[in-house]
Amino acid sequence: MSQPEKYLDLPLEEVIGDRFGRYSKYIIQDRALPDARDGLKPVQRRILYAMHEEKNTHDKNFRKSAKTVGTVIGNFHPHGDSSVYEAMVRLSQDWKVRNVLVEMHGNNGSIDGDPPAAMRYTEARLSSIASELLRDIDKQTVDFIPNFDDTISEPVVLPAKFPNLLVNGSTGISSGYATDIPPHNLAEVIDAVIKKIDKPSVSVDELMEVIKGPDFPTGGIIQGVEGIKKAYETGKGKVIVRGKATVESVRGNREQIVIDEIPYEVNKANMVKKIDELRLDRKVEGIAEVRDETDRTGLRIVIELKKDANSDGVLNYLYKNTDLQITYHFNMVAIQGKTPKLLSLPQMLDAYILHQKDVVTRQTAFELKKANERAHIVEGLIKAISILDELIATIRASKDKQDAKRRIIAAYGFSEAQAEAIVTLQLYRLTNTDITSLEKEADALRKKISELEAILASEKKLLQSIKRDLKHLKKTYADKRRTVIEDKIEELKINIEVMVASEDVLVTVTRDGYLKRTSLRSYAASNGEDLAIKEEDHLVGQIELNTTDKMLIFTSKGKYIYIPIHEIPDIRWKDIGQHISNIVPIDKDERIIQCVPVREFSNDNFLVFFTKNGMVKRSELKLYEAQRYSKALVALNLKGNDELVNVYQTNGHSDIFIATNKGYGLWYHESEVSPVGQRAAGVKAIQLKEKEYVANGQVFDDLSQPSLVLVTQRGACKRMKLNEFEKTTRAKRGLLMLRELKSKPHRVKGFYVVNENDTICFKTGKGELHSIFPLELSTSDRYSNGSFVIDSDNQGEVAEVWKNANYEKPFNDSE
């Protein structure tokens, strides 16, 4: 007969919640976070205690690490050996720990992130300062609990005669909590503790007179006293930590940057590799070579610069883009009263002082008890020596030890303890001279007892004894501060010249999205002819720019792409450009409408946008300066099926002319359009009827008198003078520019403001290409339909019109 199966029917979320809760509690309390009193995580405490118990201390020989790890695992920490060994190695790494707690012989890793040798090769012992964490642990100063298998006891916390939590800091991640407490200077922390003892209400500002800020074992420079203060007040705050770099001159009129300190917890090898990658990828110009010259004499990274390179600019670039400068976030969480707490500096000092008061009280009580017991024995021995002969006779007449003790107690009134001491006395102690040393000892004990009683009776004396001990520790172990603290965070300004070799290039952009930059040499070699371009495509712009300039490329869907010129692929004039989707993803049916070159995003320039459904928008150019540009950004908000028709850069003194497909034209000043934000949709540009849309919007200088040219779907082309129109205001219907026909009316396919060397191109439905030189046409009034350029019945209707992109040098004269 099978046994009934015992299953509990429980809801999953209850089980998961309960188990994860227990696991979290364990991780938080017993693994990842340090105790606020001794600043140690359980595994570290167990390593130090095991080494102390095994007498593996600084005044004895080194011992195999594997032996210690075995003891820790077998007695206190039933986990994997690697976790114990790694914790032990970290305690010995002088680039991670400000005051090393374990001394290790052999390879204990490196600042480059190299792994340490296996534990069977390395040897270790407690450092002398670690012994201060354990001093007096045998005087009942701390509570002990049974270990995991109840065979021996282990301490809950160490006596910690110096404030280890602040001195060595801590870092850890548990569930729901993480901690980052930076290391500090021992002398400063001890001074702060003393200050807090003397004046419990001391403010953070007053504490910061002695404790300046973190003191990393790797040195470096901390910037931002405000961040330190905030962290000391709240437990959270951030500072900038940068390595120490100097610029040295070398022969041949060159310079080199020498780094001899790097930020805390930065992997040097990775940092050097990153700097070298910046050189290889030409992200920064001016670096000739990167060498790691670190040896036993100290850390040294040399960055050799090219001739005439801007050393400060390169250094700033490295601060900004590599781990030569990092942000350190304080997050001072520790276990206090069995729960994780975010602690301010005063709270940490209080936790430590409270612990010390407890430890020293217990230590004093223990020593007092021992002194009283000894005094009692000494008193008995002195009395015994004065009646020695009688005692000897009594003892000789006794049957055994017990009987002797009983008789002595009965005859002379000794206590049990005194009688025990007398019967176990060695014969040589009976010499006459010994009475003096016993009396000396009795005096010393009386003095000691009164001192210890005074400490227990007065808190002031208790605190004085703590302070005395701390001052002695400071004298023994204090060393100079390694990290320099600067008040302000330096703002890093990087000239683009540092990153890019300055060169004039020709940039071409086509409607279908092919772009490239070409050296002027390659352009000149081809005399500007034979531009590689796909058959159906045409140029939107060909502009001479510098590699340090930027360009904004606008698409029909109201997006824009911000691209520094130096990031445009460098391709020969005779080869086709690279498609923009290789740089930034765009939609399949998205066309390039316009490209706007920018040298500086100045305050007094604007962008004016025209959309097909009759909207116009004006925004400040500087709003379009992008910090991150890995994707197409929103240039304006398009409603429904609207699309962007044209974009212009203006200086605030331009006229706007809008033409619709049904032949209406409207002219007004750009000041009619108020500047709005980057993502806004804009305002109504022109009043449209049903099935009417904007053919094009044009912008020109408000003092010029350009010609206006339009091309209709029937192949007619017409040139007008601007004075045929009157200047009005925004959102009107405008004036008619074509004669309305009953059958086959003309519709505007292309509309442009033209100057003397402009050419208008168009393509027919049958794929024929035509170009017109508009200024050869005579001018017409508003009421004509112009003159036919092609026969649309035979050659097909006009499908697309564009203005030829002339060679531009936008910054040539103005600079």
C-alpha cells in the first residue's frame, strides 16, 4: 500500500515572496553589506578572526593562504573557497584598500585586473593594523554566537579599535540595497571621532575641518566639495575623481602627457587600451603614441603627442571620454541594528563611538573582575607566607589535595580560590624574597582596580580612555593624505579642433539620401564633372565646408539628421556616396529635402519650414544643436499626411513667398511668423482651398528684387518680377499667378526664386530630362500662363521640378 503523498497546496506568489524575502534578508545581513561598527562584511570578519585564532599574525611567519581558506570554510563560512580567497585577496590589495588588513606574499593581482595566483601559491598573515581590529576580543568585549555547525563560537562583530568602516570604505550589492563608502585617511577619521566625542552636536561643516573628504589608496584628485558635504550630510552624493596628469615638454618641440595616478577602482589596462583606441579610431587628433611605463617604482602612463598638438585640449578630451575621470557616487549604506541604513557621517561616527563605549565598558569590567580575582589570590598568598610553617605541617598531615584544601580553609579562614592557589604553589616560590614582589603586585593591583572602577563609574573617564587609545593608534599608523581635494568641478570644454584634423572638403547630398565628403583635390582632378550619382537621383546640395563644421539634413517626413562633417564618409568625387541609412536609420520612402550647413549655432539665426498642407514654422537655429545624434530627430510636428516641402536658414531679415499648385502666391515678411519650439507644428502659412497644396515656399533677402519662376505640369515656364505682387500678411489667400482655363488648366509643379546663374531642371512622365535657364525667358505679368518649353502631349507631363544645386561656399566671405 503506497503512503499518502504529502504536498502543500500553496499559491505560487506566496511561496516565491516568502523564499525571496528570506534570501534577501540573508544577502543583506550576512553577505553584501558591512556592519556599521567594524566596517566588515561577514566573510571578511571570519577571515580575520580565523587568522587571529590560528595565530597567523604580523609578528609571525607567513602561512599558505589555502590553509587559512580551509580554516575559514571549515569553521565559519560554509561557502565556496573562491569567494573566501577573493575576499582575502581584496583585503591585501593596496590599490583597493587604504590600510591593508592582510599582508600577502606572491601574486595578489594587479591594478590592471590580472587575477591573483591560486591560493596554494600565495602566503598571507594579518597586518599589524588588522590586529587592532581584533585586539581584546578575548576579553569578552563582543558577543559570540555558535558557528554554522554549533561546534565552536564566532564573534558577531570585532572590537575594532579604529573606525574601519570609514578608513577602508566598502562596496557591495545586495538585493534592494547597494553600498559605496569610499576609503578615508586614518588620522582624519580619528580626529573626527575625537571631535564628535568632545562635542556630540558637532555639525558636518565642523567635522569637515578635520575630515576633508575621501582619501583613495590610488591618490588622484577629487573635485566638488559640495558633493562631499551632501554625502556626509545625507549619505548620498557625487564627486568627480580624476587621475593626476601633467604635461611635460620633450625634445623636438613636442609634449607628452604623463599620468601617475588614476581614479579609484579603475582598471588601468582597460583605460590605456581605450586611450589607444581613441588614437587608432582618429576620435582625437594629436596623439602619436600611448605607452604604459609602469614598473616597480610606480605607475606611469605616457601619452606622446604629435608636434603642435593642443595638450590641454587632448587632456580634457581624455578626462571626458575615458576613465581618466569618473564620477564617484557615495551611497553610505551599512547594517545597523540588524537592518540596512543609509548613514550620514555623524551617524557613522556615532555608531562607532557607541560600539567603542560598549567594547571598552565590557573590556574594563572583564579586566576589573580578573584584577579583583588576582588581588584576592595575592592577598591569600601574602597571608600564607606569614604562616608558612603551620601551613606546611597542615598540608603534610592531609590525605590528599581536597583534604588539604578543606583543612586550610577550616583552620585559617582562606577562601576556596585562595586555598587552591596555596596547594598548587611551587616550592621555589617559598623563598623569602618573594614576599616583596607579592606586595608590589598587590599595590599595583589596588591601583589598577581603582582606575578600572573609575572608568566604569564615569562616562567622562570612559571616553577619555577611548580617546587616549585612538590617539596612540593615530601616532602609530597614520600616514599622509594621498588624494588632493579641489573645491570646484572643472567644466570640460573641448575644442572640436582637438578631435578632428581641420580640412576643407566638398560635401554633396542627393535627394535619395546619398552623401559623401570629397577632398578638394579629388574634385579638382575631375574638374567638377562626372559626379557619381544614380540615374533617377539629383543633388540637393554641394557645399564647401570644413571638417569641423556641422550639417543639418532635413527629410520629407519632418525629421532632421545632425551630422558633424568629419563623420561623413570620405569618398572620391567619381564614386557614389554612402546612403544615409548607414549612418542613421530612415524610412524607405523618406526623401532629402534640404541640407543646412552650420559653423556655429548662433542666437540670431532661424530655420523657416514650409509644409505641403500650408503650415509655416520659424524656430531658433540653436534649438537644433544635438548632443546625441544616433537617430533622426524631430524637426517639426507634422499632422496627418502632411509633409515637409522646404527649409531655409534666415537671419531674421528675410521675406517669404509661398506658391500653391493652383497658382496662388503669397508674399510677407518672416517676422509675421513668431519663433516657436523645436517640436512645434507651426502656424498657417496660406489659405488653401480643396485639393490645393503648397508647391513650394521660398525665402529671400527682404531688400532684394529677385525673379520668380514657375513650371506647370503642361510644360509651360514663366518668369515674373517680384513687383507684380504686393507684400501682405500671413495666412491670406494670395494673388493668382496663372490664367484660369476651362479645359486642362495649368497647375504649378515647381516654383523658385532665381538669381542670374540658377538653372531649373525638370523630368517628364516619360522620363525625359530638361533644363531651363530662367533668366533667358522674358518676364510675364501675373495673368499669363508663360511659354511652353515642351509639348506635354508628346513628351509627357512634367513630373518633378528642381533647382540645380550650385557649388556653395557659405562661410567663405563672412568669416
